[in-house]
Amino acid sequence: MGRIIVITSGKGGVGKTTCSANLGMALAKLNHSVALIDADFGLRNLDLLLGLENRVVYTALEVLAGQCRLEQALVKDKRLHDLVLLPAAQNRNKDAVTPEQMKQLAYALTKKYDFVLIDCPAGIEMGFQNAIAAADEALIVTTPEISAVRDADRVVGLLEAHHVKTINLIVNRIRPAMVQANDMMSVQDVQEILAIPLIGMIPDDEQVIVATNRGEPLVLSENFSLSGMALQNIAQRIEGKDIDFLDLDAPYDTLFSRLRRFFKR
Amino acid sequence: MISDFLERLFLGQDVTTSRDDVKSRLKIVLAHDRANLSPELMESMRREILEVVSRYVEIDTEGLNFSLESDQRATALIANLPIRRIKFEADAPPLSESGIELPAVPDEPTQSFPDQPERTSTDPRSPANPDIDLSL
């Protein structure tokens, strides 16, 4: 039986879909079979980030309506053969499916895939309820910004109320230089405030935009950047491996910043 | 950045960083979010607590501090009520009259509450701790 993991955040634009695409690919690269479910009905994007938009024929909705088999709706990635995407319908809204139906789809996929990753839409309404219905585990994506952390906290509360027991934190878009200058919360600050276990930290990286432009997630390239490495490490921690966290501060730990910290004390 | 640096160098710790600001703002807003208490409820609770405490001691209203804080997913009501003067036995009405069951009042009322917020029972995510007076 595969593990069902929902990737959620509350706030939009913090990197849920980017994380979903990269973690899905990274897990597939680690020789696991992975099914990615786009739960963002009406505003689907996961197909774009994976570069699979041209191959979507059927969506989850057609499967639920009995118009096609589940297997027909799955878009198989050609780069990594153990990765499939179950696309969301683009012409409908979040009320088109029920939590019960999402459970059916996710449970069916666990029979064949090691990991079922659900990309949750922003917000805490119907789309969120659908996305978390089947999940055993959750990854909370947040950025070191006040609004993102507040929304993340709300989502953690809702997940706990839904008896999702394993909740881990990903802090995305860290800018180490700003943290050093005390103009941004550090990963530790965010983690202490939210008080859930940390599973990864990803530095802010322009390459994410380049990767999105091309439809090739960061972890797919051979020599990936620091953010790609951070995502790869998260995938290994999901596997259960004990991987050290990257030292994002290292390039910014200059003599000047040390002096500044010394004087600030 | 340089002016910032010089400012801190000469003014010492008086200048708070935006990082400190955001952390303290977040802690307050999350404590309220988690407790799910409306401002009106907070206000009426504040008024009633002050009423009860004022029966026994004279409170310095200037240095009054009443807030919700959160630590490790537990919410606590932190009340700092500076005492100006302790009222004499005769001033304090007998407990039975008030109709409220109060825990034993220590001889020397403490002027502040513990720094470490205590676990509360209203927050469904935290274990209950019945030992605290002012927890929510």
C-alpha cells in the first residue's frame, strides 16, 4: 500500500505546486512509483510545471463520471517511467468533486503506486477539504513571511482536527542574506512559531522560474542548483533517510556579517 | 545597510529589527487565531478579571498588560497586573459572597505571572493543565 501525502499551505503562491512537481520527480528518481494528483480543479497547474500539459486527455472528473478508466486518465511521464499525473478538470470548479470521491481515487492509486502526492489548492474551502480527505500525511509549505506563516498555522490546526497525524514543515524561499541582516525570519524562527517538525528548507532561487518556463522540474537536471538539492534531500527524508540540512548561510557568513553580529550583541 | 549598521553600533539594542517585529506580531496574531476569542470576549474577560483582582489589591492601571501568547502550539493568557498596594483583610469581601469558587490565595500575591506560557485546555491541540489560575 502506498503512502498518501498532501502538499498544502493555506496561502497561495508559496510554492505548493513547485514542491509537488519536484518531490514527485525526486521520489520517482529514487526508484519509487509515484502518482501525482492535481486537486486544484478549475485552476490546474501541475501539468504545466511537469511539462505534461499537451498530453492531458482525460481528467479525474471523467474517471469519476465513469467516462474512462482511471488508468486511461493517468498521464505517464516519458522522462521517468514510474511517474504519473492524474490531472484536474480545468473547466469546472472545486465543487465538482466530493471528499468521498477523492478518497476513492487516492485509495485506488495506492494499490499500484508507492507514493500518492496530492497537490492541494490554496484556501481552506471545498478544494482543501477534498485534497486532505484521503491523506495520512501532510507537507506544509510556507515562506518566511507573516501572512504565509499565519495561514500555515491555520492549516495545521485544520489538519489536526481531521486526524492527519504526520505533519511536516517545508520553509520555502529563504533569502539567507536577508536573514543575516535580521530582515527576514530564519527557518528556525518559523519552525519554532509553527511548532511542527521541519523536513526541509529551500532557498529562494531564480532557477525555479527557468525550470517552470521549460516544464522541467529542477530535480530533473543533472547538475542542479542548491534549491534542487534541497528538494532532492526532502524526497530522501520522506523515504525515511536521515539527511543533514543544507547550510544555506555558508556563502553569506563573511567577515563583515560576523563583525556586524558581534556588534549587535 | 551601512546606516543601519552604524545606527545599531551607536544606539545598541534600542533598534528592533524587522525580524523581531514580525516574530512578535506573529506570536500575538497566532495566539488569537488559535484561541479563537473575539476582541469583545477578550475585553469582557479582562474587565472581569480586573474586577476580581481589584477586590483584593490595588492595581497600577498604567503598567497593565493583558495578552494571549502561544508556545509550542499551546495558548496562554498572560496577565501582568502591577500591584500598587495590598488591601487589608477588612477591604476584601468574603469569598462566599462572591459566589465564585476561587483557589486559595497566597499570602503574598505575586506581581507577575510566569514567563513561560502555560498549557491551556481550550486549545484542542494541547494537553490540559489544571494547575494554572489564569489559563484560558
